[in-house]
Amino acid sequence: MWNEKKQSPPADRGQAVALVFFMLGLGTLLPWNFFITASQYFNERLAGPNVTSNGTSGPTVKDYNYDSWMALLSQLPLLLFTLLNSFLYQWVRERIRVAFSLVVIFLLFSLTAALVHVPMHPDTFFSVTMATIWFINTCGAVLQGSLFGLVGLFPPRYSTLFMSGQALAGIFAAIAMLCSILSNAEKRSAALGYFITPCVATLGTLLCYLLLPHLEFSRFYLNRSQSDKAQQELTDKKLLNSKDLEASGMFIGQSEESQERSSVLAVFKQIWLMALCVTSVFTVTLSVFPVITVRVQTVYKDNAAWDKVFTCVCCFIVFNVMDLAGRSAPSLGQWPSKKSRLFPVVVLSRLIFIPLIMMCNVENSKLTVLFSHDAAFVAILALFSFSNGYLASLCMAYAPQLVRFKDCETAGSLMTFFLVLGLALGASLSFLLGKLV
């Protein structure tokens, strides 16, 4: 058996494997973050005149609800493939899944970049963009699920690095947008440069993945996984072919151990509160971000330079930086505790952020604007995003602690499903809230 060999892992030279997993984490969430941060570009492209019934160009502008549709069509594939992952992963090898997903994501980003200089009717452009978002996030869902399984073969530190890469994807996209705005290039040229950035980053992610099996440190854990799998298959075969020995008690201990894992329903009964809490956290977040937050305007409209970067800085950079801070905070302290009655109360208290954000200085708002100043919006959004990262991290950390060790994997899978469910519900709710303001 592998464990009897007592081999110690080689050193991760130059932290090469650590850097690879960080880049893989960054690459998994680039599609979502680049499309969400480019909200202003897409809304401007969709603001062209519509064609009237007699075929002439009309002056009216159709409301396409880009931000709501983008959020919904990004999360539905993730929800779908979270449900189907066990079937897909048995049929298709991990190497093919990851490589194919990254190649398709690269091609779709290239298409998006190419369309920057292609004149299109708003209806056509909207249809093409939504189809691109659906397929690019379908590949992103397959990619993310595959890489979560891969990083699970390595020590916990590499899972943390993978998650850190994911958390920084939003900041990376926001900074790329800020650089394109500050470049003083013509709008379409700046947009072209913006969309070329994820093309390069996706190629870098693919190269990192292809490099992984050639690194000594990663080969150690990948080979160990294959050895453990072969050993498990051999043990299962012995169990199936040893019913007579089981009756005499020789394999009873192993049989009971193999049957020790609880059912999905039994695990859910233990973690249902955390599952509902993580659903609530992301439902509240996606209901107003980005559909409402991108419509908040600065009060300093006379300052053209600030007005130009306000959304990028005060919406996307503030949100992503504070969300990252919130995700990191549980390592310093965890409150409320997992069994505290205050925990669901704190989670539900985030509902207050919905009216608070809706009553900021939203463009053409139908509601009373109570928080018109930029500082008020930034303060509300900072608390909103910090609480999102902090409470979501606590939910995901607490759930496995409520079940036995053998049920941790089932608990993690259930929590992932309810997290994605919250994202999808929030994206759906954003349509209604967008109409209210």
C-alpha cells in the first residue's frame, strides 16, 4: 500500500505549484468578473436606436436589462452543472474537461474582443452577447468543478491559494477596466484592450495547467491519488467477492466502514441552517449587485475625470477589495459561533442593504434619494461587500464542522449547491428590484 512506503513529498521548488494553483483560481472566475465589470460598455452598445415596425430607425431606446440578464445567464449554467457534475465527471476525463473549457473560454473572449469594432443592431448584439455569456459560463462551471476536485488532492494550503486567486479575479478585472479608462484611448480601442486582457490571462491559465503534471511536487500527489484509487478498487473487489468471509466476520469491520457515510438527506438535516444562510447571503448580494450599484452616480458630475472612473472605483474596486477582506477576516476571528442563535439573525440583517443601496443616488430613481453623497454610497457598499465575504466564508467553514469527517465531502457538495442557488435566486430577484428603481 502507498501509506506503507512512507514517502515524504518533495519540496515545491520556487513555489511553482503554489503559483500555478493561484493562477488557476484566477482563471476560473475571469469570465464572470470581466463581463460584470464591463457593464458600462455593454449598456452603451445596447443604447442605440431601435428599428420601428415600418423598418426605419426609431429614436426610442429599449431597456435590455443587461446587468440582470448577465447575472442570471452566468449563474444558471453554474447551478445546472453543480447538479450534473457527478455524471459529467465520470464520463469525461479531467484533463479533457479543463483543457477544452479553457480553449472555448479563450475563443469566446476573442469573439467578444473582435465584436468591439463590428457595428451591430442592439437586438443582434444583445442576443450574441447573452449567448456568449451562457456558453462561457457553462465552460467556467465545468472548469471550476474540475479544478476544485484537482486541488483537493493537494495539501490544504493549495486550496487556500486557489480560493485567493478566485477572490482576486474581481480586483484584476476592475483594475483592467480602470487602466482602459485611464488610457485616454478612443472608447472602442479601450474596450478592445480590456477584452484582450482576459484572452492573454486565459492562455496563461491553460499553460499553467499543462505545466502542472511536469512539476515534481505535483506529480507526487497526482501519482499518490492514482495509487490510492487503485488500492480502493482492489479493496472493493475483495469485499464484493468475499461474502462467505464476511459471514465469518473477517471483513465486517471494513464493510461497516464503507457503509458509514451518511445519506445526503441525513447530512442536510445537520447543516440545513448553514445551507439556508449561505443561500440568503448570496441572494441579497446578487439582487442589487451589479444591477442597482452600477446605476449609482456621483454627485460631482462637473468633475469629468472623477465621473469617468466613479463606477469602476466606487462600485467594482470597493466591492471586490472589501469582499476579499471579508473572506480573509475569519482567520482572525469567527463571530457568531456556528451554534449561536445570533448567526441566522446576522445573516438576515443583511436584507437592510437592499433598501439602503436602492436609496442611494441611482440614475433616474423612482425612490426618494436619502444617500446622495459618494461617501455614503462607498460606506454602504463597503459594509455590504465585507459582510458578504465574511458571512459566506463562515457558512462554508462551519458546515463541515457540523458533520462527521466521512460526511465532510457530502456537506461541501451540498453547500456549493446552495451557494449557487443563492446566486441564481439573487439574479432572478434583480429583475424586480431593477424595475422598482
